[in-house]
Amino acid sequence: IMAGVIKLVGVDKVKSFFPPIVIGPVIMIIGLRLSSTAMGMIGYAPIGDTGMYSVDLKGLLVASVVVITMIVVSAFAKGFFKLVPILISVVVGYVLAFALGMVKVEIIQTAKWFGFSSEAFGTLLTLPTFNWESIIAIAPIALVVFIEHIGDITTNGAVVGKDFFKDPGVHRTLLGDGLATIAAGFLGGPANTTYGENTGVLAVTKVYDPGVIRIAAIVAIILS
């Protein structure tokens, strides 16, 4: 629907309603909202109903080393290494996690190289159910995602050096987002949208070929 509105009223009209002062904070809030998930993944979790939280010191150590490595590489590395600070920090973090006994080697040894799990296949055969209370509660979030999309497409264009608002047109990129999310919903998958983090990857790696995403999608499907 929003793609159709943009097509109807024009890109310039839409951009006038979403200046950087609006788009920037929205994207920041979305990212900061995920910080609780990141904290939970490193072992910061509530202790029952006591209101107290436990901290996994090993998880905190690994997370800190990963972040510090990424900052140091981004700031001081040169040449090829400066282009892949995220990859380097992940490798360093994995090695440290392995040394601390946090990597379950047995799972890696027994995992299949290729496969399509019965759980994934069962998800594909599950028909969606609709609940109006849930729809009314969740649907307005689409407006937030819409603003994020506008901001990400603007920033991606600035990084790549192209005006994506005109070519291929933000109404087309937004339509792709919507159709992909509809398809994912029917297949039991998560919503699909643009992410500011990916803009950072573009800026760091200088790789702008969308073919990379297609390859990653195929690999993800095969290894699911």
C-alpha cells in the first residue's frame, strides 16, 4: 500500500515528510531496542521473579573482546584487514570462546553438511492463522519499518554513490520489502526489511553486488 502511495504522490513529496531529523532517531531506537536481546545472548538474564539479574562472565568477556577487536581493527588496521573488522572480530571471539570451553564441538561433529530438517519442512506445510487482535496490535509497526526503509535506502544510496530513490525507485524497493514479508509470513518465517547494520557492512567491505545476498540466501536454504 505504501509503495502505491509513493508511486502516486511522488518520491520528492515523501522525502519532504521524512527529513534526517526524523529518520535518524527512528533507526537508532530500533537498533537500541535490540540491545536487550544482545545482553541476553551474552548471559545477562533475570533470576526468577526476584528482580535480580545474573551475568555470565565468560559471555561478557567474549562480547567485550569482540567489540574491542572490531573497534581497534576499524581504527588502526590498513589494507584488506581494514575492510573486514566484523569478520576478524567474529573469528577472534570464536577462538576465545573455544578456549574457554563455550563451543560445543559434539554438535559440529554430528551436524550434516547439507540437509533440510523435518522441522523446517513441517513449517512450510503449516497454514497461517489470523487473529484480529494481533493484527491490530502489530500492523501499526509497519509505519515504523516504512520510515526505517526510507532512511536505509537514503543511506545506502549515499554509501554506494547512487540515487536509489530514482533508480530503481523507492516504491519498488518498498514493494519488494512488503511482498517478501508477506511470503515469509505464509512460510512461517520472520519479517523482511532493510537493516541499518547492512549499510555499515556496505561501507566497510565496499562490496555492492546484490548477487552476494542471493548466494547467501541459497546457502542458508541448503544448510537449513
